Amino acid sequence: MKIAKVGNIIEFRDGLKGIVEKVNENSVIVDLTFMDNFRDLELDNRTVVNHKNYKIVQEKTS
């Protein structure tokens, strides 16, 4: 299992995507405002996702 880094874009739970803001021991904190349809989904700005429950879609470029 590859652990995301700050700035990576991850996908989780039925296609939701977000930008990793903080990496914790067992999870990441993700900014969901990255998605184009964020306002339509009526979600909170951020959420916590366990390392087991996401895949990295795009790694941060330096």
C-alpha cells in the first residue's frame, strides 16, 4: 500500500477526489473543494480518509 503525500490527489468512496493536506499515522486529511461539482454535492470542505480506503490519482509535482 502506497501512502499519499501532501499535495497528492486521491480518489476514494465512489469517485470522490481531493487534495491531501495532512498525512497522519493511519489516515490523511483531504480538501474536497478541488472537485468541480463540490458545491452540488453539499459536502464539508475537508474529510479524513484511512490509508486503506483511497488510491493516488496524481502525485504532486515539485
